[in-house]
Amino acid sequence: MTPNIRPLVAGNWKMNGLRDALGTINEIAQSSEDSALSKIDMLLCPPATLLYVATTLCEDVPLQIGGQDCHANKSGAHTGDISADMIADCLGTQIIVGHSERRTDHGETDSEIRAKAEAAIEAGLVAIVCIGETEEERKSGKTLDVLKTQLAGSVPDNATAANTVIAYEPVWAIGTGLVPSNGDVEEAHAFIRSEMASRFNAEGEKMRLLYGGSVKPSNAAELMAIANVDGALVGGASLKSEDFLAICKATAGNLG
Ligand code: PEP
């Protein structure tokens, strides 16, 4: 945790969730009013098919709803894509960009991810920019070089603490049950903080840095206690309301 930074716990549902999963969103929405969670921000990013209905379930509660990706353009001939304006129009507040599955499945480059983040910001939303090294890159000692390159390439020049969140997600930790050592998480987050602070000054000091990769109720409190970890990006465990809420409570509990 970083003193004076309000943590964010974000759930990424990926390509999971039919209409019956709206019940789970509703359960999380209702529980988000729990006073034990009042010191953190909570976000769910369901598939685009559920996004608008999900926002209607969250009208009067603190749970936010976001998108998992957007196109860099506002509109146009891009079959199958969704613009940041469309997500804003559905009352989404944040958009994940550059998730490693987008980088791998769709070959997204840092400059494309930067353009998507710019589109999210231009639409008045928060861009959650994902970065992270592969197993091979970690084993060959290139982790910090990879993070440096991804940050420089993917984070827009107009990033502020209010419009941008960085999610550090080691690719080899996503969906595998593997988690880096506390020391490795601390080192990566300290590095990201120093990169953001040297580029964006006070805004970089205040920017939220999330950890993602096999965050579970059982490890959340320990991970969230690490310096410069200002919340979590949660995949699999966000699909179950009790697990997601337990991670949120563990995060809130770290605030003392
Ligand atoms: C993710 O997809 O961003 C993620 C962190 O997944 P998981 O929590 O399942 O590892």
C-alpha cells in the first residue's frame, strides 16, 4: 500500500459470463455498500455483452463497471470492436488496456495500447494499462527492462493519477496459481513507481499501481501489504462473489 492512495480492486471477467452471471454482479453490487469496504474502490469488468445491464445494477452503489478493451478510434468501420465512447455511453468508468491476453491473442503493441489508453482518457474514463514480463524474460533477468519498455511505450503522455492506473501482471502468474515472491513484487512495484514519478512527477507518485496474477482470498492480504501495491487486478477469483469480496475486504483491512 502507498499512504494516501485509495486502493482499487478490479475484477476482469475476460470471456466469461452469460446473462445468468448478472446475479453475481448484483450480489457484489449489494455488498459493495458494506462500510468495511468504504475505503477502497471496487470495479468489475464483465464481457461487453453484460456491460450496460451491469451498470444499471450499480446505479446507487459504489461498485464501478468497466470495459476489458477498446478500439483507439471513436467510431468507424471496425467490425466487432468497441470504442471508449461506447463504454462511456454504457456508463462504464474504466477500461483495461494492454492485458497480456490482448498482447498475445491479438498481437497488440505498446503503441497500439497507448492509443487505446489515450482513447479511454479522451472519453473521460480511467485507463488501466497492463504490463508484465513473460516467464522467459524473468528467467533471463530482463524483467525490469521489459517493464521499462512497456511503460514508456504504453502509457500516454497525458497520464495523471486520476486518469491512469498501472497493473503489473507477470504473464506467467496469470491464471496459473503461481505468484512472484513478495520481494519480486516489491522490486517491480518500486521500479514502476520510480519510472512513473520520474516521468510524471507528483502525478506519478500518486498513480495507483495494481498487482495482478493469481490473486486469491488466501494471498490477498499479504500481497496488498507490499509497498507500492495499491490494489489488485483479479481474474479467476473475481468470478465468484465471495472470493472477490474477500479480496476486497483483505485490501480494505490493510488500511488499518
Ligand atoms: C488477469 O487476467 O488479469 C488475472 C490476473 O488473472 P488471474 O487472477 O486469474 O491470474
